[in-house]
Amino acid sequence: MTQKILLWIVSIFFLFNPSLSLMAQEETVLQEIERSGLIKLGIREDAFPFGYKDSENNFSGICLDIFKLIVEKVRQESKREIVAIRLTESTLRNRFDLVEDKIIHIECGPNTINAATNRNIRFSNPFFVTGTQLLIRVEDKQIIDTNGSLNDLTLGVLRNTATQRLLEERYPLANLQAFQGITGRRRGVQAIRQNRIDAFASDSILLLGEANRQGLALNRDFLLIPEEPLDCVLYGLILPKNDSQWQKLVNSIINERQLYQIYRKWFGEVAPEIRKTCRFLSK
């Protein structure tokens, strides 16, 4: 009896306090931004050229330029003229958690689109295409045959990634050395230079970016093999799962020509190699 009376009191309380009832409902991302004036963005520091820190320890990269387009779009569609920006560093391990826990509204990085994910997130439309290749020393070109078993060769890879699973399935006789943490890819490329591993596997664009940061030149210091990537990788932005309005806004940015201007700005010397990869993956 006491429990029924308590429920009745609570019901009456919310009936005469509609603002509390509305607050209990889920806000969309745009509603939250309009209310708070704050947009919360996640970016990597270990994924050049998508997200990294420059010599002054400031975030930079393709994703930062994409965020600028998104923020401008939000300003156009929201009731606020001024929108504050909060950047949060994301990692390979916490990127989904940051979105699920509503710490950020969107995460940008080399996120492979996986329609079968059981996480409470969704991906935007693809904003970049690449593929898995192996970075090797030029002098090892005749030794490493990706059509073979790679028996007894040591392949570096980032731990707990789709690339690691791909190598385990495709080259079960190879020795895998896993690197982890935000410096994993950097240390993997360094291991190639120091002859501690035979190859390092990752997405082509990330291998090109990291090698470039370390002062290595394609075809002079290193090669990417095979010429046709081992698989096709589509990158998407990570968004909250049930917010079609936010998804529509983000996808509208991906479809704009300004995105191609960003790519032209960033890719420079590696552009021919990227175009080659994209031509193969679009067959």
C-alpha cells in the first residue's frame, strides 16, 4: 500500500513539473550543443596524418580540418552564433567508450567501419579508403613474398586490431610481434629501421604517414607490399547510435567538395601512392 502511494506521489510530481520530465528525456547532440554552447570532439595523437601533435604539442591533422567544417555547419544550423570547442585525446582502446559515455559527440581517426559491431555507436559514411600493406626495407624486396607463407619471418602489428587478425588468418606460420599504446606504430617503423623485425603491417596511409614523420622516403628507404593491398579498409567517424539528426549533419560534411580540398592540402608527396591504392580498392 505504501509503495502504491509513493508511486502516485511521484507521478503527480512529474505531472505538475513538466520541465523535469523533459530533462529526463535523451537530448540529441544538437540540442545539447544549443543548450550548452559546447561541442565535444575526440581526436587521436598517434595517427598521422589524421590526428597527431605538432612540434608545439598542439593537435593537428586531417581530422582537425574536418572538425572545423563540422563546427561551422553546427553554427549555421544551431541557434548559437558562438560554439565553444573541447578536444579530447582518443586512443585505439577508448575511442568507442568516449562516444558511448557521452564524453565526446564525435570521434575522428582511422576507424575501420564495422557494421557488425556490438558497441552502442554507429559510423558515419566512409570519409577515406585505404588497405592493409606491409612496410619493408628496400633491400628485402626479393626476400619477402606476400604470396607465400612468410614462414619464420617476424611481422610487426598493432595489438588487438583487425590487421592482427588478418595476419593471423593469412600468415599463420609467420611470427607476429605485437606493439601497443599510442607509440606502437612509431616503434614498429623504428623496429624496421633497426632490423629487429622483417615487416610492419598496418593501413597504407598510416604507414606512409609515420614513415614520412621519421624522415623516410618511399622507394628510397622503404617499400609497401603487396602493390595491391591485402584488404579494403573504409574509415568512418564514430557517432552516438541513435541520433539520426547528428548523423545526417556529419554525413552532409563528408559529401561536400571541401573534404577533397583538405586531402589535397595534406597528402603532398604521398598522393600518387594513395591514388594507386584507391584505384585498386575501387575496382
